[in-house]
Amino acid sequence: MFEIPWLVVVVAALLVATLFAAVLRAERAGQRRWRQQTSRPGWWAPAEEQERLQRILARNPSYDERTGLTSDPELARWLHDNRP
């Protein structure tokens, strides 16, 4: 019967393991990128609205990102108008 040399089996196993590791790394990088993009307040809004929100937040540090509460009426209006 035909015998497969051990070297071929080892090389094939290493190639499969390398491919698997590359796929996992790419998946983790994609998840990390998505988490970073969606962790900012207003990530769902168009670019112009995101810029406007950044200007509002720059002059109003009263926004609590964890709870989403604010005492600023302009920021509250922005959040109300730009709900996802």
C-alpha cells in the first residue's frame, strides 16, 4: 500500500494550523475595529452629525457616556434627533 511520508503530513498540518490562526486573527481584528467604532457616542450618525456632536462634547463635558445622561439641552436635542 502507498505510504505518505511523515514530512508531507507535518507540512500539511502546519499549513492548516497557520491558516486557522490567520482566520482567527482577522476575525478578532474585525471585532476589535467594530467595537472601537461603535464605542463612540453618535457612531450611527452621518459624518457631518458626528462632527457636530464632537464640537458639542468638546465644550460640554457634562455628558456621561456610560449612562447617556446630560444636562445640556443642545446635546439632548442632538441625541433625540439622531437616534439609531
